[in-house]
Amino acid sequence: MHSRTTALLAAAKVSDRIDEMMRALMIMVLFFAVTNAHAQDYYQCKKKGHHNGLTNMASKIAAYQKAGYRCRWYMGTGKSRARRGRSPARTNKKRRSSTTRYTSTPRRSSGPAGQRQTYEPLIQHAAKLYNVDPNLIRAVIKIESGYHPRAISSAGAKGLMQLMPTISSELQVTDLFDPRQNIMAGTRYLRMLINQFKGDQKLVLAAYHAGPGIVSKRMAIPYKATERYVRKVITEWLRYRAAGL
């Protein structure tokens, strides 16, 4: 009887020890998962005579930008993928390599800030309706059209958010040059991409630029041109956030 009790106690101790080891292992796994999740995106912030290296902390990035630093987005563990990206494929080549021109000079306040203020009520309304960060909308408009409502690319993308006719027909837009329709449809499209790619900022913007099909297939930014686009939009996004808009 005594030997059986001793054996049971020993087995219980072994079981407890195994449980402790498993808990420790799970903690280590979670730690490295969280660490890696937050170490994917780095920014290099510098200005003349100053260089801070790389950081992935949003608070530091905002502080550097307020102090006049220019922050450049890097991918992975501090290495720019733009230097080792694959050659662009033929898919959606016209959209990726297009240039933007303007059908007429918009009669707006001078300068990007004045132009942005003109459309600010529409941006705020669309952001609230579709639950999209207004700074993201501002950044997309800035990079896509420079806040010119009659911008048109060589690929046929039109308006403030440079929507393609195929997209506009799906979103029931009758006039892509109408700022209200363009911003509402563009923001709705962003929301659709946010849902599709589960909020992954880079994939959302890559899909907006290169198309969701190729991005869904690769689950990565597919082209160097698209990577440059994503970097530009995110840089503007951070700039607007740092400005407290």
C-alpha cells in the first residue's frame, strides 16, 4: 500500500512537472510570435546631420516626424525588400506603370493643404460611414491624384482616388470626376480590401494598386512598383497621423 501511494505521488509530481514545462514552452512560443509580429515593419528616420537607425515603434516614428525627420518605410527585419524584389509581371502592367495627367486645372485653393481642406467633409463622412481611417483616405488621395479631382492616368484610372472604370461600375459610380462619388466609392473599395485581407495594411494598399487577384494569390506585395507605391502611401499616412489630423 505504501509503495503504491509513493508511486502515485511520484507520478503526480512528474505530471505537474510536465504541465510546468508545457506552460513555459507556450509562453516562449507566444513571446516569439508577438515579438515577430511587431518586428515586421521598420522605419528609418533621418534629417540633415542626424540619423536614428531603424525603429518599429509608432510613438517614436511620430515623434521623429514632428521633429522634422523624414521616415522611410522598410520591410522585414530592417531590410528593404525594394532592393531584392522580383521583376514585375505582365499582370495589371498598365495600372502599375501608368502616369497621371489632368483634364483641366481644378479651381481649388492653392497648395495641397488647401485642396485637402476642400474635400475634408467628404473624407470625414466616408471614413465614418465605412469605418476607415480618414488619414488612410487622405494618404491614398495624395499619392493617387495629388488632390486633383479631374486626374486621369494613362491606364484610365480617374478622379481623386484614381478608380478604374471596371471598379466604378461595380460600385455604381456614374461620374468618376465627381469628388463625392469618387471618395465614397474609393473608401468603400478600401473597406472591401480591408475585410478581404483582414486589415493587413501592406496587402490592402498593394491590392488597391496592383489588384486583389494577384495579391490574394501571392499573399505578398507582388511587384517593385507596387512596393514603392505602398511605401509612399504609408509614409503619407504616418505624416498625416503625426500632424494630428
